[in-house]
Amino acid sequence: MGVRHFVDTQKKVFAFSPDNAPAVSVNSGDEVVFETLDCFSNQIKTCEDKLESLDWNQVNPATGPVFVNGAEPGDVLEIQIVDIKVNNQGVMATGKGLGPLGGKFEGYYTKIVKVENSKAIFNDLELDIEPMVGVIGVAPKEGTINCGTPGSHGGNLDTRYIKKGARVFLPVFVKGGLLALGDLHALMGDGEVCGTGIEVAGEVRTVVRVRKNLSLKNPMVVSEGIVFTLVSSKTLDEAVKEAVGDMFEFVMSRTNISPEELVMLFSIVGNTEISQVVDPLVTTRFSMPVDILERLGVSI
């Protein structure tokens, strides 16, 4: 294990950009602990705090960025999620224009959700929490992408499999990568259909590595024995097509199976899934079991 670094919430960004000054420089293999605010920068304390009263310039902070020595454009950053700790109070919000059912509401509604003994207390329901990272990304090659928008750089992927034990793979576009993360959820379902999960502040312990032997166009995640290719696009159709295509290219470059047989295999053991449908771009994922890929000779 390399050196351990701690990055607190004083070092945060609201957009991914090659112009962001690094909060810290680390080496491949180092451990990095990120302290995070919730997606509202902890502005919501009670049910009386409404979305319309927030400072929207403070929404979706990501802690960082971290400059990873040796990371060059064309490389991949591998971020191992070692652990996620969440605070004991989360917040949810929904209302007019938010999510698929946003047309049913005239105003905005805020709910405080207590987190106790690894349970989220939602009215009379005690739900097992599954802490996850909503925003994790690197700087794009050029320009600025706000932390609320997902893309090939990562960003607001809102994918529930980015949790303890997961490995997240992000293509590097600028020297050092400039990794940042935040937007933790104590619990979130696929789609995040009300516009939020249980938004919560917390701490994420990671190990960051530079991978010279991988080349990716979009994020990839390995979690719970499954490999996911993630794509964000304007429509679900576009995102699905590219996510399946990414998996196809990844596997074809590492095995001698025929293209026709590979797509047949995708059709019987692969799954097309939705991560979120509420951000400026929607995010889908295509999944394949790790053991199947390993039997094809594909290692990650």
C-alpha cells in the first residue's frame, strides 16, 4: 500500500476542468480519503429548507481534484472504493419538473431521512442502506463540465454499483487525470426517479492506480462480480447502443471469439440497465459477469 492522503471539503470543485488546481498530488497505488458534502453542500437541514431557496451555485460539489503522478492522456485511472462512511442524516427532495413524474407536482417537497445502525428510517420503514458514490470523474480534455452532468469523463454517473468493493475505471484526458468525487447516497434505486437518492455527506476511502494497459472511451465499473460499461447520452437509445458497443470492443480486443458469437453471448448473459434518467444526460450500463469474461480470456 502506498502513502495515505486525506482531502477535506475545503478542497472542492463544482465543475470538472483541466484548469482546476490540484488539491493534492499522489502516486499510483496511494490511498486517498475524500471527505464529501452532500449534493446540496449541506444546505438543507430541515424539511422547511426547500429547493427554491438554495444557492444553486453550491450544488453538486466534488472533493478534489487529485493529481495522479504518471497519469497521461490515453491511460486509465482505476479507483478502488475501499469503504464509504455516511453521516447519520440524509435528505431527499422532489417536485415540479423533477424526474419522470415531475409533471404531477406544483411545488417542491423536502424530506429528512435519519440513518441509524446501517438503516435508513423512511417513515415507518427501516431500509438497509447501500452507500454509493454519485459523482466521480476526471477533467475533460478541454472546456468545463459541471459536476451535475455525466459523460465520458465520468461525473454525475449516479450508478448504484459504485460502492464499497467496486473498481471504477476512467479514461484519462489530461496529465494527472484530476480526479474528484462526491454526491454520496445512503440508498438509491436505478433511475433515481424522484431526482434524488438519500443525499448524504460522508467519507470515501479509495486506492488510486494508473493503468497503462487499458484504453477506454467511457467509464467502466467492476462490482459484485459484474463488469459494467457506462455511457451517458441525450437519449436512452443512444446510450444503450454505445454502452453495448463499448463492451463489444473491449471483449473483442482481448479474445478470439467471433463477432457473431459474441453478440449472441451478450444476448443471453448480458444485461442492458439504467443508472439514472434525471440528469442533463441519461446514463445506461451494459453488464457482463466477470467469470464469463474470464472464461473467454478477458481479464481486467
